[in-house]
Amino acid sequence: MKKAPAFIVIIIMGFLLVYSAEEFPKWGDPNQPASLHVSPRYIEKTVEETAVPNMVTSVLADYRGYDTMFETSVIFTAGITVMLLLRRKRNGKRV
Amino acid sequence: MVREFEDVIIQTLARFLIPFVQLYSLYVLIHGHGSPGGGFQGGCILAASFILIVIAYDLKEAKRRFPEKTLLIFCCLGVFIYAATGWACLLLGSNFLDYGVLSDILPTGHVKARYYGMAMIETGVEIAVMAVMFSIFLDLTTKGEHEGILGETDAGVHHK
Amino acid sequence: MLEYIISKYNYWMYIVLILIGFYAMMAKNNLMKKLIGMGIFQWAIICYFMSIGSKKGGTIPIISEHGSGIIRAIDFINPLPHVLMLTAIVVGVATTGISLAILISIYGRYGTLEEDEITPPHLNPLPRRGEGTLKGNRK
């Protein structure tokens, strides 16, 4: 029966997560570490450096464009993988 | 058991709506610079318009409008457009994906060249996402058997 | 104490979703339900990251041309988690697509999606040539 050990693991994991939620910043805090280091630079300089008012697009396509290129290749690989998994030789005919 | 069921209302509505859905996806792509949107979102909407053909009509009609070879070419073309923009920046003497030096080719300023570089790569992303979404949909719903079997009602039926 | 609970209520919600998803991945027998649990887990993590980027009194991260010319970082919410989660969503879609393709192959090979009934290959050999195809016995 898989349910009893699963419950125990869930309770332990829930306790650990709630205990570590003490360290998390409050919701909506403007001085949390996630908003302090490089993010103000992206917000303030996006129009004067890239002429694009949408900060999400300018960070995605310009400041972090390298990651987006590999993300596109990941989705391309997924399409090719599904083709490789599901198309098979059938009665002598090639894929 | 999947049966073919031709409904006049659904087919007429689909025939009317599909060009507008595609136009909307291009709108979302281009306006990604000034409002929420971009390449990924537009690509999904464009793929949804082709899936609407499969839902309203049947698989043969969708394969007639968007053949298999074109789908594969579009998958690769999207990633190629993205990488080609980066290579063009390399060939012009700067870093990879540094769109500022595209102002040597395009008749705009240094800052605006980054705007146009972003538009080019978002187009590449949209084409890639659209082709892959449609291809995954076709493969999953027909269990990979849709190449060569067209027009039969067995596509999508589960064989035990 | 009550103020502590209320000021972090988004974390409690996401913790509940994480635990639900993880329980589904561990305790369910059907492979499809495990996949759904993985999807719940994934979306809880994505929503958790996006909730980190909010700021009290901030607006969406798009600079409007009708606003004032001064851009202060405190007026806009943090765009970085949104960007990173966009990548995460796309990777999630890719993973889900491939895992569904694997499930279709498993169903065609074994005939069932329950985990206890899928026996190892050396006890459940493939039919010999001419007795059926890889996609289950047809015709």
C-alpha cells in the first residue's frame, strides 16, 4: 500500500516547508532581495537602452536573449522527440 | 468510437473565425513591445487556429492546408531565424546577439536597432512554437499514424 | 501571530498545492494521474515564483506613454520572475508533450496504464514477428 508512507512523507515535507516560510519575505515587500540587485537597472534603463516599453519583452529578448534561444531549441527538440517516439515502421513502410 | 459529424453551424463559424484568429496572433506578436504579448503567446494562438480546422473539419482538410513537409520546415525555420540574427551580429563585428550593431545594415539609430532585432527574433520564436505545437497535437491525437492514412475515420481511435 | 499568518498567505496556498501535487505523484497507481500531479506541482512552483515579484502599490511592468517621464523602480513590479517563468512554462509544455507520447507508447505495448500491472520486459516478451505489431494486437 503506497498511501501510508506517502502520507508520512507529505507531512514531514509540509512541516519543513512551513518552517522555512519564516525566512521568506512578506508579500509585496519592495525591499526584498529579489527586487534589489539587477532588477532596478532593467526597469529604469529599458526605454533609454532598448526603446521597448515592455520590460518583460526587453529582458526576455535582449538582456537574456541567449536563454530564450535555448528555450526555443528545447521546444524544437520536444517536437522532434515526439515524432521519434510515436512514428514507427508499419508493414515495411519507412517512417 | 470517433464518428465524422458534419455540423453546418460549427463549420461556418470556423471558416469565418480562423482568419481573424490568425490576424490576432500577428497582432499579439507585433504588439509584444508595447503591451503584454510576444513570440510564445502569438505562436500558441496561431497553432490554435490550425487546431480549430482539425476540430471543425477533419484531419484530411487540415493536412491539405498545412502539409507535413511544410510543418517540418517551419519547425527548423523558426530556430534558424533566431540564430541567424545572432550570427548577423557576429559577422558585423560584435558579440553574439548584440543587436546594436545591426544599425549598420538597417537605416535606424543604434537604440532603435535593438528594437528591430527583438522583433526579428520574436518572429522566429513564433514560427517555431506554432509548428511544434501543431506537430505535437497531430502526433498525439493520431498516435503517430497520420502520415499516409488520410480520410479514414480511424485516426484517433484507440485500438485494443 | 495572526498578522504573521496573514502577511504570508500566498506561501500557505502554494505549499498546499505543492503537497497535493507531490502526493499525487507518489501515491496514485495510474500513470496519467501521476502526470497530472506533476503538472500541479509545476504550476504551483511557477505561481510561487511569480508571487515573489510583486510590490505593494506597483503597477504592471509596461511603461505607458501617458504616464510621467520619471521612472522609479518602486512603481513597477519586478519583471524578472515573469521572464524566468515564461521559460519554465514552455519547458513544462515540452515535458508534458513528451511524457504523453511515452504514455501512448506504454499503453500500446502493455495494454494498461496501471503501475502494478506493467510487468518487466523479461516476463512479458514482445510477440514474435507476424503475431501482432508494436501498437498492440490489431486485426
